[in-house]
Amino acid sequence: MKFLVISDTHGAMTPLWKILSQWGESVDGVIHLGDYVRDAREAAKVYPNLPFYLVAGNGDSGTAAPSNQILELEGHRLYLCHGHRHLAGGEYQGFLQFGLDQECDVLLCGHTHVPHLEDRYGVLILNPGSLCFPRSSAGASYAILDTGGKRADARIHYVEQQAPSSSHAGRGGGAAFLWRH
């Protein structure tokens, strides 16, 4: 199974609509790792046949979304969280230990707005970065996670910001994006 993995959309629907139109028919589900899970709920209304898995972030107060969850898919055990409770100073070591304690082989988080992908001790650690407010010089990003093999695999994809359409995407609908292939 392939999943579109996103985080930290912060109300910027324009880039979310664009990646959903690009990937919506070729993925088996969408994972939103918090901070404006309402964006994922809005998208789920437009894509009713696409399963959406989501967890609340530190910007999702008052939501009914869980703060974390474990999914078991195709022989893999995935831990989903936003990351604000697991990433001390942006370091992944404590998060890795937590995942190992939970017997997970895939750890997914957001929060930092910086993409991160690594395999440590057979555990895939993935942070897709942010679609709208990247804190990386590489730009806005998302990921595609594939759980179809013996080992899960992921790839981070980057988008280029063309020009913001408002001073705060959470209030104005987002920024315009050009896609890199």
C-alpha cells in the first residue's frame, strides 16, 4: 500500500489540493500528522473513497483526533504522532527508543517543518516536513510511504513556493506552488 504523508498544513489548502490531485488516484490512503487536521477532514469530504488517518498536533486544540495511533498494515506496525511530545530539540533518538519499545518498524511524525528520513536499527523514521511553512532551505515537502515490501520504504518530495497569496496561509488559503519532478 502507498500513502501520501503530510503534516503541518496550517490551513493552507491550495498545496494540499494540488498534491491530492497529483497523487489521489495512485495512493491507498492519506496520513496527516497534525497541525490543522481539519484540513485533512476537509479533503476527506472531497475524496470520500480515500482513507484518511490523522493525529492531532500542538495546533489542534479542541479536536477529537487522537494524539497518536498505531496502524498495522501489510505486516508493518506504524506509529503516528505529531512529534511535539517526542522530539526533544529536534532529535530523533528518544522517538526511536519509544518506537522500539512499542515494537514499531515505522515511525511517523511532523512538528519540526523539516523533512527527515532515515533507517535506524531496521526502523524507518519519517517526517514529511511541511507543505506550507517549511523550515528547510529545500522548501515545502511531503512524502510517499510504501508498506508493500518486507521493509517499508519512503521518499520525500519537494515543492517550490512561487509566491504567497496572503501574509498567513492559515487565513488566506495558502500559497501558489510550482511542482518539481
